[in-house]
Amino acid sequence: MPTIKAEMRGLKELEAELGRFHPLFMAEIRKMMTISLDLMEQLVVKYTPVGVTAALRGSISSYVEGAPETALLGHVAHGMLYGDVAEVGRQPGKMPPASALELWVVRKLGLSGEEATSAAWLIARSIGKRGTKGAHMFEKAFKEGARRLILYWADLPRYVIEKAGLNK
């Protein structure tokens, strides 16, 4: 799982005054995590294939775990069974369930009933033989957003110092 680590500039100066401004610093850390997750979530959605229902794209969400005082973790994830396959693809050798492809067949190919069921099975068999390529939406989002987030986090202590009026 990719992880972004950032070194914060101005942390020593902030630690000198942290006792007085600890609540402000903790609140700003949580805000920065929310901003970071919003950015990454938008980028993942940008790279997520729409498919026929846009369900995968609509399932992308983020959440914060922990507390700034100990360990604050931000997660961006999908909520669909096939999300991991969409990310990394499917290796040849295992056929997906044909029933999962029937809606796609109906909407994209305009088939229905037995024709749709038969076509879905044939497509599933073909995927089983050839595999599929992944969209790599999380990977692409990580590559695009990591540098920006590192810069945001690096300047957080200086921002808090300015906001608290300690740089005067």
C-alpha cells in the first residue's frame, strides 16, 4: 500500500511554543489530513473507469483514523467487490462470474434474455483466457498527488506559527 511521508519545516520552532498552541496545531493537522484526502479522492475518481453504472467511481471515499497526538491515518478506498480487479487487472487463468457482466452486455451490446446470458458467458470465458489490464487509478492518483501533499505537509508548522502570530 503506498504511503506518503513528509518532513515538516519549522517543527522545532513550533515545539518551543507547542504547549500554548497545542490545540491549534492538532486542529490544523486534522484539517490538513482532510484537505489531503479530498485531493487524493478527487484524483482517484478522475482516473476511475466509468463502466456502465459508474458504481465504482461513485464508491470512492475517504476517512480518517486515529488522532493527531498519536497516529493520524488517512485512507482513500473503493467500496466495490471488483474494485481491486479494476485497479490491477485480472491475470489469465480465472474466469470472472458471467452474471457480473450481464448488465454490461445489456447496456453496451443491447442484448437481452438468453442472448445476454450467452454473450456474458463468452466474454467471461475470454477474460479468463486473456486477462484484463488494470486502470491503476489509485496508483496514478498517488503519482500525481504525492509531491503536492508532501509540500503541503512540509509547510504546516510554519503555517501554524503564522496563524498563531508567533512570527512577529
